[in-house]
Amino acid sequence: MITSVFKKSTLLNNALVVVLLLLFFFMYQSSDLLSTISSHGFSKTATLVLLLLTSFFLVNFTVKKNNLTKNSSYTILFFLLFLLIFPSIFNNSNLLFANFFLLMAVRRLISLQTLKAPKEKIFDASMWIFIASLFHFWCILFIILVYISIFFHVSRDFRNWLLPFVAFFATAVIFMVSALAFDKTWITHIITQTQTNFELDYFTNNYQNIALSFFVVIALYFLFSLIFSLTNKPLILQASYKKMIFGFLIGVTIFLISPDKNNEMLIFTFMPLSVMCTTNIEYSQSKMYQEIVLLLLILGCSFSYFSQL
């Protein structure tokens, strides 16, 4: 029954996911919505909503444009469900901005497989990653994914390997000039984020621990499912799926080493993991398996969400 709703990508299905996103967002915000609006104005809430909606659009556009999934709405559904596991993300504008720019970068890196305008795509992806690192420094590790993509597709031209350095220099110059002109504390903020912290001692309640444990189980299952079935996927898509695997592992690394650690930082793994979940569902021949997996995910993610309200 659930699969029959989301197995096709239609305007109605996409609208349903967007409505659910807005519903869960405002439910989470409802406790302090009035104080948020009174202290920060309507613009903060509007910015958070806009970031979420554009992120959903980017995820959906990337997977459809590059044929990473079949014609379904599963990917944005999974993206929504992962947000529900850690609903405090709805209040973290810095992570939402960082994730948005990373999605822009991933979109360019995935499309690199067409070999059209590779230099522009490499430069754009690198710059988006460096911009994302201004909001969360360790997003800079995603530059590894740029070099992985270069290795997969355009490694013979040595100039492609130098483009990320050009993008870094351009971003650094623009940032430094802006910081010196408007607010020098931006530089201090970036420097303090370069620290690392490997301890997992940030939990304020048991429900955060349960949510993380549930997410780890989901992630490991679908990660290894894709790794072991990778050779059965269409040859033209295998490089893109490998990028999803590496992107997920980089996202996990960012979570593990970031200072001021919290569950919200796993947002950088949501897009690749959503693709992994979708391919698992779409390539399964068992309708019962699909229904059970979707039902368990919906129930588990809903429990995590409501337990943290």
C-alpha cells in the first residue's frame, strides 16, 4: 500500500512530501514559534523553510536528472524520514546552509559522468564545498569527493587536478575581503571550528541515544546492501553509486571529528543514504519486502521525531 503511493514520481506525490515536511517543521517549531518570530522576526523561520524546500528540490532534481533512481518519490521520502530522526536540525540554519551548498556540489559531481564541460563542473563543485565549509568547517573534507570524481571521469587532464586549488583561492580571497569589510569575527569563528572532537558524550536524554542507534542500524544495512549489490547495477551508474558511498563515508567522518558534536551533523549523510535506500527498494523484486522496509522506517523515524518534541 505504501509503495503504491510513492513508487511513481508525480506532482501529487512530491506535493505530499512537501506538505508533510512543512507539517513536521511547524509542529517542531510550535513550542517556541511565537518567541522565535518576536525575537528574530519572520525572516529566520522563512529562511529555514526555504532552505529545506530547496534542499528537497535539489535532491529530487539530482537523482532524476542523472537517473540514479527510477521514476519514484522514494528518495525525497527517505530524506524527510531521516530529518525526522533528528528534528533539531529544523533549528540549525548553519547546518542547513552547509548541506544546501554540498547538495549543489554533489549535483555537479554526479553530472560529471556526461563529460560535458568537466572543468566548469569541477570548479563549481569545489567552490560550493568551500562555501559550505564557511558554515561548517569540516565540510571541506568533501573536496575528497571532487578528486574521486576526477579520478573516475577526467583524470588524464592534469589541469582538472589543479582546479580545486583555484576555487579555494577564489573563495578564500572573497571571504577574507568580506570579513575585513563587515565582521572580522568571521575569521575567528572559522579558526575555532578547525578543532576536532572524537568523543560521543553530548547526549542530553536517552531518546537522542536511541535515535542515533536507530540511524546507525539503518545506515549500515543499506550501505552494505549497496556495496554487495554494486556489480549488479547498470555499468553506467556504478561510478555514481560509488560517489554516493564515498559521500556517505565522508559525511560520517565529519560527524565523528567535528567539535560541538551532535546528531544534527549527520545531515551530510542524508542525501547519499536516501539514494542507497531507494535503490534497495526499487531493485527488490519482493513487494512484501518493500512494504515491510518502508513501514519499519516510517514507524521508527516517527517514534524518534515525536519522542524528541
